[in-house]
Amino acid sequence: MFRTINRATRAAADLLDEQLADMVWPVVPGQSLRALVDAGCDALPMPGSGDTLSRWKTLAKVGAADLGLAKLFEGHTDALAILAELHGAAGPLAGSRWGVWCAEPPQYRVGITCLTDGRVELNGIKAWCSGALDLTHALVSGWDRAGRPCLAALHLDQAGVTMIDPGWHAVGMRTSATVNVRFDRVFGTLVGAPGAYVDRPGFLHGGAGVAACWYGGVTRVAQRLRLAASAPSGLEHVDPFRLAHLGAADTALAQARAVLREAASAIDAAPDDGCALVTARARLAVEAAAEEVLLRAARALGAGPMCQDAAFAQAMADLPVFIRQSHAERDQAAHGALVAALTEPPWIL
């Protein structure tokens, strides 16, 4: 079985490399997602299956290619993992493209009503729905009449599904085409029991998978810095300040990579555990690396590449927005509470 998983993983990785090599700038995430799904590049190992690192390597590759595409690709592959983990009745159809719309800002709330025929009915507005215009299906969080959190799978080609422009003013992550979606008597299927979506181990595993996308974006920025820090052809002089920034960027990336690898190994060793400590640490480590590399690259390269290199400029704009999917000090505080509750300090070498 493990050899079969590895063969499938390698085949999907080879297909992904071919697809990414054929992409041209500017990337159109919705079209590119369709191409990746149709080519079978979404056949990733499930989190905790014994090859979580390969899953995250794929997400990082897509993140390095384009963060807008990574946002949609990660959501789609996360949906497939959720359906597999919760044994959703609405299994993925061939060629279907999924989103996971589970943000819960207080001003928006979707009601989910269970019907006698086994379906559920959704009503309300869901915020932060990335890629809505290009997806075929979505997993949508909401609340039943008892006030319990629920998850529903639904087809987006329904009369009651309306896209609402929330006024996305940021340049960063604009291509993710994030909108609000209104549901008026939209029908779907309940996925798992109430509360199962957030209580399952994969909820935290998937959060670390998002960090793998961020990591890919950071490598894209750092690679531009590395090339600029190399000696110009035929010249011996290299800017020492660029080298200093490159050294700091490399250190930050190496630290984040090590934490991601540790988290992937921990998840595979205990797939039924959310691995809260290491998954939170992975997200925070990659966030910190992103902030460090963004600062270093801007200072080392100056305005030229950010104004004249379209792909690099887009990555520099996308990454600060994407990492704000983290909750900054709130996530640090939650992680600190976990560390404080340990019986022994976790830092022994």
C-alpha cells in the first residue's frame, strides 16, 4: 500500500511540475485551478497518511508559482481531505472544483436547517469565499437551529446562490477573486455530525497546510534576492549588504522549513491527534519567516524589482495579505497558553 501511495504521489508531482512549467504570466487562478484538477494534480496524500510532507511540498510548489492560485488549490485539496475524513455523502465528482468557506465573522451567519428528505437548507451570507466564480462546489460552515456548528456540501449552480462584491481594495491576493456569497434556500448535504468539522484532527493539520502555501511564496521572494546577490557576470564585486540580507533570509527559511518538516512527521506519527503544539508552531514560524524575508528583500533590492518585475511585485503584494489569514498576536497567545500548560519545557536539544 505504501508503495502504491508513493507511486501515485510521484505521478501527481510529475504532472504538477509539467503544468506549472507551462503556466505563463499573468496567472489566472480560476483557469489554472481547472487545469490542475483536470490533469489530476489534486491527487495528494491525505494529511496523516504517512506522506504529509509530500502533500505540503506540492502546496509549496503551487505557492511559489502563484499565491492566488495556491489559495484556490489549497482550498480545493483541503475540501477533498475533509470529505474523506468525515465520510461526506457528497463525494467529489470527477472534474469538480471545491472551496472551503468556513470563515465566521460576527456580522455574517449562515443558518443550516435539516430537512426530512435528508438534505439541508442554507440561508444567509457567507464572507471570504475565495474563487467562488470558478468553483463548482463548496463546503460551507453554518449553524443549526440548536446553535451547533455544522458543515454542508453543496453544488454552486443553484438559483439561490448570489455572489456579492465585498469591495476588495487590496492589490495583494486580488486574483483569488474573494467575494461574499448569499444563500437563499440553497440545498446541500450535511457533512459529518454537528461540530465534527472543527473537532476533527484534520482541522489543525489543514491549518498547517496553509502555512506550506505561505512558505512557497516566501521561497519565491527569497529566490529573487538570491539571484540579485550573486556576482554580476564577469565581475568579482558582490554587494555585501545584499549578502547579509540573503544570509538572514536563508536562516529564516531554514528555520521555518525545519518546523514544517517536524510538524509533518508528528502528524504522520499520530494522525488521530490534532498535534496542536507543532501545527501552531509551524504556522507561526512560517509567518515570522515571511515577515523577515519580505523586509530583507525590499531593503536589499530597492524599488526597481518591485516596480519593474511584475511577477515579483505580485508576490510581494500577495504574501503580506495571505499571511494575515493568521491572527498574529492572538495566535501567538493561544500557542503560548499551550506551552505554559506543558509539564516540561519543550526546548531540550
